Amino acid sequence: MLHTARRWALFTLAACVLLMAACVLTVYTVDPFEQYRESPILPLYDQESYNNPGIAKNYDYNAVILGTSMVEMSNPSVIDECFGVSSVKLPMRGSHTAQMGWQLEHVYRSHELDLAILAVDAYSLMGPPDDMEEIYDYLWNDDPLDDVNYLLNRDVLLVKVPRMLKNIGRPTDTKRDDMYKWTDVTFAARSVYDSIGGPKEQVEMQRADSRIERSTENIERHLKTHIAAHPETTFKIYMPPYSVGYWYLMTRGGLSEQQFRSRARVCELLLEYPNVEIYDYSSRVEWITDLDEYFDYSHHSSGVSDNIMRAMAAGENRVYTVEDMWAGSERIRQAVVSFAQMYESGAGS
């Protein structure tokens, strides 16, 4: 009886080891998060927090575009055409400046950059300086021991691997442009009006300097550190063109002036660096008022993303002084006044 029990235990143990080995081999071979190599199979590109680490480590590039969901519609092929580089995009939806800094730090561990394009959202500058939400260290670091979190992940094995295998044979030549793009939305002024949700009452405006300490810390820790450490990289920092509807909501909600102050703070702290260029597309009024190029009050079309890169290559809307940025903020204020008159009169209902 004892001999039979021992044999059964050894058989069970061996079966478990073989099953685990099969799971590890399957995940390693298919590698849906591209942790070990750029995949010949079209990846899913459905979760930036899980896909970005593999892209950052294993793709061939010398330029990146980083930002929130505002860069998801970007086309690296247009960036390459405009600046003579090979680029990837590493957006993180809803992220703050802390996550941008984290990604920059890890990009530099494996790549040398000629160009870093940073879409710096005003709200993200005021986010928590230590915000690591949606950052999974086991996917970013080089410690092979914690790869078990990936190789023996049930969701990866049972959900991601089968879904990715369905992509066998699909073309991959446009994947850098297509990854993370919104394909189930409607770009129309009606979509913007719906996302605003009707006229808003004006609330008391918060002080412009409220949360400026956070903005300062975020800029110094997560942007300035990399800029100073990598003079070989040109950093093109731009303010994304949120629609006038966004600025209407920020104004009515009493938040616009602190965002304008944070925009200016970027200039105060970074304009002195010779490898930094700053561009303000938030105040390009003909863009932010063309609501048919937006699917909500924030997010613009891929065409606008391409126009940003071409305008940047041509030096349009470059900010040379802090006063230039304040002038842009004044253009936004005036655009909001005009929009509010139209929208609140019922023209946008």
C-alpha cells in the first residue's frame, strides 16, 4: 500500500511539473506581451500597461512618443517621415506625469533615443508624483525570477494566448500605426456635445497656484531628470489640442486657471535646456474648435495627430518664452467665451 501511494504521489508530482512546463512553454513561445521578442504574430494591443513594456524593450526604434490616451491615434509612420527616425508610441490611458517618467527611465535602459516626443497634459502635471497605477514592475524589470507572474498567469494562458493565435496570418506591416487606436467611435460635433452633457453653471475658480507644487515636482522628477541626463536626445514637448469643449468644462468647473499655470511652469523649468523644444497646440484655435475632428470633448482624430507632427516639424506654434505660453492660454480663454455663448444659447443642443 505504501509503495502504491508513493508511486501515485510521484506520478501526480511529475504530471503537475509537466503541466506547468507546458504552460510556461506555451506562454513563452506565443509571448502575447512580447516580453522576450517582437512577435511575428500580430499582438492584441488591447492593454497598454501590459503591452508597452515588451514594445519598449524589444522593438527596434530610436524615437518614442509618450503621453496619455491623447497620443493613441498617433501614427509613428508620420513621425518617421517628419523627423527621419524610427519610432514607437507608448501611451498610457488616464496616466499622470509619473508614469511618463517611469517609461522614459526604462526605455533608456535598452535604447538610445534621438527623439522623444512628450504629449504633456495639463491635468497629468498635477497628478500624484509617486503614482504607479497600471505599472507592473515584473513586466519592466530584468529579473527572470518574477517572470513566473507572466509565464504562469492563468489569464495570459487561457485568454490572451488563444486570442493572439487567431491573429496568425494577419498582416503586421502597419501595426505600429494601428496599435491602441479607437475604431468604434464617431468623430462629430454631436459626440462632443453629448460628452459635455449640457450647459454648466460657473463655480468659483480655484487659485492658479493651487497644486503648483505637484506640477513642479512632477516636472523636475519625471521630465527634467531625463532631459538633463540625455543631452543627445531632442525632447519635443507639446500641449495636446483638447477641444474647446474640454476647456469649457474646466472653466465652468473652476479648474482652468491652475491648468494654465501648470503649462507655464513647464516653460519656466525646461526652456533653458538646449535639447528641449516646447509647442502649444492646445491654443491652436482652428483645431480645438473644429469639433467634427473629436469623438468626445478630449480626444481628436488621427488626422489631427498627423497635423500635429507636421506642424511640429515645421516649427509651428513653438513656445520660446513663458509669455508665449500665457498668450496661448489667453487664446483658449477667448475661445471658451465664444463657445459658451453658442453652446449655452442652445445652438449645440
